[in-house]
Amino acid sequence: MNLIAIGGGIFLVGMIIVALNTRMRYGFFTHYESHIPGLTVVGVIMVIVGLALAIITAWANGQLGH
């Protein structure tokens, strides 16, 4: 299977997790909180791993230039 597509899928799932787990609390400054902080950490890790997988695979295939 294409590793770049897998990395993109992991990135997308991580972004959805982070987006659905975020809530806004209004005050003097707008604060963003998470419903479940551990799930946010998992989502951020998935975003980082997905991007790293896609970028490293593209770089190794010579698709990012010289």
C-alpha cells in the first residue's frame, strides 16, 4: 500500500479527534479546552506521526526535490 496515503489517513484521523474533542470557553480571552485531555494527546501524536510518515516517505522516494 502507499505509505504516503497511510500517513495522510493517520493525520486526518488525528485532526478529527482533536477537532471533535475541543470546546471553547468564553471569557476575557478565548480559551480552548478539551473534553478528554488524554484523547487530545493521542490526536496530536497521530497528527505528528502521520505527517512524519508522509514527509519521510516522499523524501525517500525523491518526490520533495533534490
